[in-house]
Amino acid sequence: MCRLLRFLYATLLLAVLLAVSLPVTAAPPAPTYGTAVVDGQYAEWTLAADYYADMYLSGDPAEPAEAKTYLRYDNARGILYALILCGPVVTGYVGQSADAWIVLDFESPAAVDQTSGEDGNPPDFAWVAQGYDGNPLHVRGYEASFRMLPGDHAIVAQVGILDPADGTAAVAALPASGAQISVPVAPIGVKEASFGSIMALYR
């Protein structure tokens, strides 16, 4: 009996030590759930709740954060909505090429970019406050949407900006490694079993 107790004690102690030493990997955060209208008007967004990640100059986290990414996910239709807003002293810039885009899982082409159009059928794209200061090349950011299946993903987004330091064209972007996003699979409805159906399993 003493040997058995010592064995059980040692087994329990080993289990505790393993539980303490194993690294805990946190799941990627999930976006808020809901929809948005991709029209360049973002009154329906709740910035505090929908905030997802900062965007840095040239996508380098060592550089200043120049814009922010906000996300919403429509679980019923499998659509991710994004709002990109430049910082209060940062001017978004409509470049000659596709400087504004979002890439999903590092796949090419981009899931959505500034050439995607705005017809209510994802992918959709719309500039936010284009020409707000009288210059049609200046924007405050953009709204976008594209289809995305539930699961764990990486997204990389960028927007053209005028570098606040010297006024030249640059980009504000999520790190090239991507911002991790997790969308749980929608639960499947479970029909309540009757007593008779349960008993039938044992016949």
C-alpha cells in the first residue's frame, strides 16, 4: 500500500510540474461580430469596441503607429469588415498604384484593394473622407469588406500616407508577419434527444 501511495504521489507531482512548465499559448483575438456598410461613412462603427490593431510606418513596430485597424465579422455570411483610420495628424494618400489593400493569409492577390469597387458585393472598398481638406488625393482612411471563412487567419493591411516627418509618400501597415485573427466556427444546432431515443442506443 505504501508503494502505491508513493507512486500516486509521484505521478500527481509530475503532472503538476508539467502543467506549470508547459507554455500557455493564447488563442488569437476575435473581432467583434456585426456588419457595416462600405460607403466611406463610419458612423456605425464603435471605435472603442471594434479596435483591433495599430498600423506602423512601413509596417515596422519599431516605428510610430500612424493608423488603426478596426474589424467586424458577419458570422452568418462569412464576411470580414475593416475600417482603417489614419491618426489625427496623419494624412492618408491616394497613390497612383494600389497602396491601400488587405491581404489574407499572405495569399496573392489581395483580398481587397482600392480598385475593388463599391457595389455591396464583397470585396468592397470605399475611401473615408476623400478630399476632406480640399485635396482629392487626401483621405482619412478607408472601409473594406471581403469573404473569409471561420478559423484562424493572418491579415496584413496597409494605407498610403504622407509621412508626418517629411511629407513624402509612405505607408502605414500592419507588421509583415500579419495580425492574427481568430473567428470561431458557428455552433451547429443540437436537437434535444428524447428519453426513448437515448434508451434505443442500448438495445
